[in-house]
Amino acid sequence: MARVLYKFLDGQDLTAAFLLKALAVLLVASCVFGFYLQDIRDKVSSRGRKVWAIGVGIVAVVSIILGFSVLGSPQAQRALRYDSQRISDLQNIQWQVISYWQMNGALPGSLADTKSGNQYVTIPTDPQSKKEYEYKATGAKTFELCAEFNKENMTNQNQYAIVEPVSYPVKGSVLQNDNWNHPAGHQCFSRVIDPVAYPIQVR
């Protein structure tokens, strides 16, 4: 409960997954505490102990079933975590491309080029397949980043407007602007560098 109050007072989103976990812990803890109070008062008979044990078991089983019905299986949650990591990786790569543009006055020909002269740059790979992400320069200031996603997610809003909005359909027939919405399967994100916000710094 302390964690729930902390997230609430901190203004963080209380997701369904988090609330279900908190509710399950609260129910089980309440049953155990109730049994403890009855036990120390010597009000629990041998039959009562069995009833309490069955009751706690039922609560635990119902909590697990509700968790699976709302959140999906562990495999489904793992797939979503992979997709979340892919978005984070693509955002990281996008920043590397922007940085390369500013330092060189042109887009990199490949992701490997972003490492040239910078030993601290690491190029992430897909967390599931371990393959490299797709990158392609499509113009003087435009490029695409592509990845394979397990699940659809149409609420992946980018927190940072680092590129000019693009309002034309790209691969996957999805309108891309400055967000990371994606269907399941192969998806490309088109980006246009804003030279005013990110001027070339090469001398």
C-alpha cells in the first residue's frame, strides 16, 4: 500500500498491472493477518485452521487467474518488454544519428558510421533476435529506422520532439509523426531532421 500511495502522490500513472499486484498482496496479507489475530486469541480450532488455509488458497488462485486474464501470460508480458526495449533502442539510435548529423553535416551511411571517432557509442541490437536494427538514409535530412514488433502498441508517444513531424504513410500503412506507435510485425519510422533545432556544428 505504501508503494501505491507513493506512486499516487508522486503523480505517476497507476497501471492495471500495478494495481492488480497491489490488490493481490493486500488480499493475501489481510487473510494471513486475520488468521494470526484469531490464532493468538486461541479462537481457531483445527477445523478453523483448515477453513483459513482453504480460504487463503482460494484467494491466491483467484488472484493468479485474474492476473492472467487481465495481463496475459508471462510469455505475453515478456513479448511486451521486448517491444518496449526496441522502442528505447530506436530512440537511442535516433539520437546517435542526430549527433552524427550535427558533427558531420550529413547523415551516416550506416549505423556503423555513427561509431567512427567515438569509442563511447554502442549500437544496440534487437533484444530477442539479436539482429541489428534497420537504418536507411532516405534523403539529405530524412532517414528510417525499422524493427520487428511482437504486439501492436498505438499509444507509444515520444517524449521528445527531436524531429520535424512527417505526415505521410510509411511501411505498414501507419501515419508516422513524432511518436512510436506501431502494429505487430515489421514497422519503419520515418524521421526528418530539423536543422534549426539541431544545427550542423562541423567547422
